[in-house]
Amino acid sequence: MNAQAKQIMNKLQELSDSDVAAHSLRFFKTGKGEYGEGDKFLGIRVPTVRKCVREFREISLEDTLEILKSPFHEARLLALLILVAKYSSINSSAGKEAIYHSYLNHTKFINNWDLVDCSAEHIVGTHLFSRDRKPIYILVRSKNLWERRIAVISTFHFIKRNDFSDTLAIAEILLHDQQDLIHKAVGWMLREVGKRNRDSEERFLAKYYQKMPRTMLRYAIEKLPETERLEYLHGSK
């Protein structure tokens, strides 16, 4: 790790708080057998990490990736937010391509739901919006939970532009996924589709709501009128 990356890590150490870290260990399920098993926390709240983005966003891509490899969750979060900031501000297509590929080449370090959710749509989704979207379908069939979540959440960029086809196709692929965090992500994206086009969501639900995991269904119908929500939950829609 070079001097710039070490400086940033030292800054994060200065901002650490043991009480916040203890809470984060519980909140992000770091116990044995849990999805965040073994993760380490400095104890830095997200708004503070975001302030660091403004301070360090000009560091090199290489240094950003070094920080992404940190064992500390907040350092990885900072690195991902810097990547998002770099991707949105850079003008060259080669520069954007480098960030996109660097992101996908380092998914082993994007290993919790907040890390995925703050970055996937802004890098993968944005990059693939006007390109071949095959990489999303490779990710969605990965054995890695976080790569599958990247696939789902990346489509949020499409949804915001009223393009729902890939979200719905991925939701269909993941109907029988075993992971609760995937059920939540798919349900959330279906709900976002419904906010923009109720008919698209309801056509999907009409076909699959009786087969969907309960958590996925609950997330998908959360904003529907109470009477309709109960009909879905009771299987009488």
C-alpha cells in the first residue's frame, strides 16, 4: 500500500469509534454462519464516510482498489463510493470502461448488501444501460450471493429510466433463490417497477405471486393498497 492509501487508512483509523463498531458487527450479521461472517468494522457512520469521499475522490484508481481490498468494511465502502464518484465525473469512455471492469474484477470485496446497494446501479447499471447486458445474466447465475445481488440492484438504473424488461427477467430467474437477501432485493426492485408502471408489476405478480418466497412478495407489494396487499398474501388475488 503506497503513501496515499496509507494516509487514507490512517484517517479512517482516527475516525473510528468502538461503540459504533460493536453495533455494526451485530447489524451486519458478522457472526459464525451469518452472511457477513468475519467482517471487521472501524465504527464510522455512513455520513462521515461520505465526507471522506469529497476529500479523497481524486486519488488514483489503483489506490482506490487497494483500499477496496481492506479488511475493514468502512474502507471498502469508501472505495466503492469513490469509484461511483469517479465513474460519474469522468468523461472518457476508456476511463469509464476501466472503472467498470475494475469493479467486476473485485466483487470478492463487495461482500455485503450495503456495499452492493451503494454502487451496483451507479457503475454496472449505468455502464450497461446502452450496451449489451449479457454480463448481468452471468452475474445472476453466479454461486456468489453478492454477485447475484449486484445483478438485481444494477437494474435499478434501468428502472429509473422506465426500462423494466431485465428486472423482470432477473426476478424470474431468482424466484427460487435460497438467500433471503436476494428475496429482499428482488422484491424491492419489483416494488420500484410498480411505482413507475403498476401494470408491469401486477402482470409479473399475477403469474408468480403464489410461487414467490414470502419475503420477496412482501417487499414487492409493500406499497399497494391494503386490500390488494392482503389478497396477495392470502393467495386470493
